[in-house]
Amino acid sequence: MNRLRAERRARTMVRRYCVANKIDRLVTLTFRPPFCTDAKELIEHRKRFIRRLRHALDEKFPYVWVPELHKDGVKLHAHMGINRFVKKDQMAEVWGHGFVDLRLIRAKGAASEFGRSRQAARYLSKYVGKAFAQQSTFGCHRYEVWQGFQPRSERRTFPTAEAAGAWAAEMMGGVTPDYVWRSSEVEDWQGPPVAVAFWDEIA
């Protein structure tokens, strides 16, 4: 149960990070022979890659990095989410270890910037889940993000619950919540009135 709770929390954090930072591009980074089979080696490759990419772009940027074990149970590769255009040949040159796949999210229903970020969040959180399932063979974190871009909480005051709901929906790209929990629905609720809105695959 603890593993499931940790996995759920990690996937939620990745989804929120993606949406908050408008991450809408997915990158897959693989290794040519002799491949990479050591998690510590993968960590070092990640550090050098991010450092070199920042230097090439001349700026810091938010990213999500998720390692994945190949279906053979031996070789490692990585997935990455970013929020800016980078030429594929430039990305491949910076990586320098093998094949690079880079694509802008264009899935059905993801035409808007917010929609693309939600879709990227789903993809990357799925890979995080796979990393937890492969925990017996992993020797590194299931995901990494650049800490300087963590989503921030925001405290606001509104005259009505409707106004608060309208503002929250606007902040979520104009998408209304999939579910709203209200304390008024709980018999003998003892605290102040509470409402919590949930967006599918985000909250």
C-alpha cells in the first residue's frame, strides 16, 4: 500500500508540474551499443545532457525526466518532457549517445496549449508508474524535475463560491472540473464549509 501511495503521489506531482509549466513536447533518448545498463551511469548522462542543453539554449528551463527499463529487463533509456522548441538535430547532438525522438503533442483533443500539456502529463505519469512497477531493478529516482519551476499555491478571496469556481476553471485553461467535493454533502460536518475541485489526470 505504501508503494501505491508513493506512486500515486509521484504521478500527481508530475502531472501538476507538466501543466503548470506548459510542457507539451516529449523526447525519448536511447543508447546505441553497448547501451546503458547501469542506473548510476544513466544519472551521470542525465546531468551532463541537461547541463549541455542549458548551455546550448543559453537558459534554464523546466523539464521532467523519467527513466525506463527496456522490455528486455536490462537496457535503460529515458523520456523527457520540455516546454519549448528545440531542433531535433540539435537535441541529438547534445545527447550524443544514440537515437533521439522529439515530438510536439498533437493528440486528438489536445489542440490548445493546455490540452497538449494535459496529454504530455498523462504520458509522463504513465512512465512514472512503469518505473514504480520496475522498482526491483531500478537504482535511481523514478523521475526528476528542475526544482526552480515547481507549481506554487495561490491564496485568493472571492465574494461567492461561483466566482471562485469560475476563477479556478479559468486557471485550468477554461476547463470545468470533473468532480467537486463539498462538505455540505457530509452529514454532521463540524468544520467550516469546504469545496474541493478535481480535474481528471491533474488533481
